[in-house]
Amino acid sequence: MEDLGIFASLDPVALDQACVDAVYASPDEGKAALIERMESRNGIHTVETAAELGLGNRPYEIKAI
């Protein structure tokens, strides 16, 4: 899969959500293998549960610097 750049945040849940969204939105055909691995490990459920436990928030804002 192509390089999506560097993501950073003080909120680990927002960071994970942004990375997951970036992978799904990527036009790279190579993303299929990564998505398959993420889904086989219930990756989005980990993000959902982390938010439910109060470890962070899923909404995020991308700021290019």
C-alpha cells in the first residue's frame, strides 16, 4: 500500500479512527490486503470500545502542516 503520510494526535482513539478512515479512502488497490487484516482482527471494534471506555473520541479533524 502507498504511503499515507504521518498522522499524529494527543487523542489515541481519534488517531486510530483517522488512520482507519485513510486506509478505506485510499485509491491504492493494495489496500485490500490491509483491510482484510484489519477486519479479521475486528480493528474497528477496538476503536469503538476504546471510545466507549473513555480513552478518547472518534471524531477528528485533519490539519495539514
